[in-house]
Amino acid sequence: MPGAGRLLQRSSFLLGRLIGACVVASPSRSAARRIALARLLSYAGTSAAFTALAYVVYRRTGSAGWVAATFLITLGLRGAVTPLAGALGDRFDRRFVMVWSDLLGALFFLLMPFAHAPWLLLFVAVFAVVAESPFFPASAAALPNLVAPQDLAWANGTIAFGSSVGYVAGPAIGGLLVAAGGAASVFLLNAASFVLSAALVASVRGAFSADRNGEDRAARSLRAGAAFMLRDPVLRTMVLAFAVFAVSVGSILVAELPLAAAFGAGAVGYGLLGTSFDLGAVFGALGARRLTEANERTWLVSASFVTAAGFAAVAVAPAFSFVLAAMIVSGASDGLVDVVVEVVFQRRSPDGVRSRVVAALETTFLLGLAVSFAFGALLVDALGPKAAYALAGGGCTVTAVLLLPLLRRAEQPSMRSG
């Protein structure tokens, strides 16, 4: 294992030297901007690539089942490997984990244009998902080491802004490039975005991980992150609340296409539903940059109620334009909530388990979505697409109510060494 660590370190150093003129001079806000740009590039590229993958798989098979398998890989497999991916960020220096995650992801997307059979495409996609999965928990865990404590909300908001822009732009880029040059061009572009992301991460000066000397051997367990999360009263309250959120909102993904059809909006309307929510998240992330430790919990609870109201409004919307407006509002409030959740988890988790704590939260959310997919189709078929939005509104209300005790609980010490 030490040899692997030295290999990672050497490769990261060489990448940094390649872009020596662009090396960050400050380990604070400049570092966050670099990681935000890296996230934007990789998220936009990945969103475009999986849009192209779903298109190609459907065109070659004509089967919705194959398309469902594509989405199962992107969500289900990610949830399965996230605990191990988070452990890598606590075992090795997080810069090295992020750089190698990007480079391996680039390698597998470079192979996709040569995979013609649908099963082979999905087989390569499995490895691509596994390769890129360590990036998010490692980057989220590294951030408190790279920025000043008072800049943590600003940094997370900036990075969330980059991620949201990537989510908005990616599917559109993927669709346009598939139409213009075929899916192969999208896969190659995504590989290039991963290489650029790796270069940006390698160029950041500053410690991505704290000193691990004297670390308790028991703290190296895969379960250490989840165990810490469940012991901490604030984090335990939040993970319970957002497990309810995930189970409640997943059925919306199933309902989007039937909802657009019910309003006569067709394929364009279907695309606008997801885009409007992601566009709102862009503004929510920007607003979250101004939050402070003193007011973040108030905004967390308030914005959760706003998200609930937005989803509930869709359930009674008289026109499709009203639906889009409600989704923008929900996206904005949810974008702010996402930033606050990351900040609180980062602040309260010690460096030695932080990547695994982030991974435990992400796994909980992905498993909640998987549960919601199981009954989402039945709900929509039985009661119509608006029922899914009514469920989401009710579930988000429960989430907000579960978060209310955070407003009364006295602040506990942050980043305990536990």
C-alpha cells in the first residue's frame, strides 16, 4: 500500500508540473475555485456522456428495459460502491485519489467508442462509474483543509454552482453532439474533461488531508463513517430527515415524462422539467455562498419548507408554465439546502473519517432513491403523475419538521476527533 501511495503522489506531482504556470498561489478561495471548475467540467462531461449512452443503447436495442439498466448503473451501482470509494479518500491523500479517479474515468470513456454491442457498452460504463465514484467524497472531505473556516459556506456554494452548471449544460451538450457527430464524440469529449479536471486538482496548493500519524486502527473500518454519523446527534437527525426526502422525491423522476405528456408539452417539456430544477439549483448555490455558521440551520429548515411547497404546487398546477416556475423555486431552495448539508457534515466530521461520513450520507440518499423507484411507477400508473409531486411535497414537509430540533439544540464542538 505505501508503494501505491508513492505512485499516486508522483503522478499528481507530474501533473502539477505540467501546468506549473497555473499553480494556485493561495490554498484558500483560489483552491475552491479550481475544484469548482474541475467539478463543472467532469459533471458536464459525465452528464453529456450518459445522455449519449442512454440514446445509443435505446437506438441499438429499441428496449426501454436496456435504458432502465443504464440508469440503474448510474444510480444503483454508484450507491453500492460509494462506501468503498469514501474509504479511499480517508486511506490515501485525497488529491491523489481525485487525480487518479479522473484519469481512470477518462481511460474507460476513451474505450466506449470501441464498444458496439449494448452489453459491452454497459460493461465499460460499470468500470467508468466505479472509477469516478471516489472523486465526490474525497473532494468534499478535502475542502475544510483547503479553505478558512469562515469561507466553508462560500467554497461549498461555489463548488455546488459549478456542479449545477454542469448538470444543466451536460445533457444539452450530449444531445447536440450526438446529433452532430455521434455518441463517440461525446465519450471522447468527456474523457478530455476528466483529464482537465485531474490537471486542475493537481495544480492546487495546500493539504487535502490532515496528518494521519497515530490514527486509531479501528477508525480505518469501512463502517467508521456511518458509525460516526449515527453517534453525532446533529448528523443523525439530518441523515434521517434526508432519507425521508430521498424516498419521497425519487418518484418525481418517474413522473416527469407522464406529467409533460399530460400538459401536452411533449419531449421539449420533459427536458424543461429537469432543466428548470437544475437552473434553480444554480441560483440556490450562489445564494448559499453568503451563509454563516450562525444562520445556516435557520436557512436549512426554511429552505426545506420552500422545497416542499414548490413540489406541492406542481400537484395543483393549472398550466405547464406554473409547473416550470414551481420547479425553479424548488431547485433554488434545494440547491441551498444541499450546500448547508455539506457544510454541516464537513464541519462536524474529523478529517480521519470525513470522506467516509460524506460517502455514508450519499449512500443513504441513493438507497432512498432506489426505494422510491420501486413504487414510483405504481404510484404514477394508479393515481397519475401529479400524485408523485404531492408525495414529494408531503415528504419534504416531514423532512423540514424532522430538522426543526436543530434550531433548538445547542451547538456542539465542530470536527471532533472522536
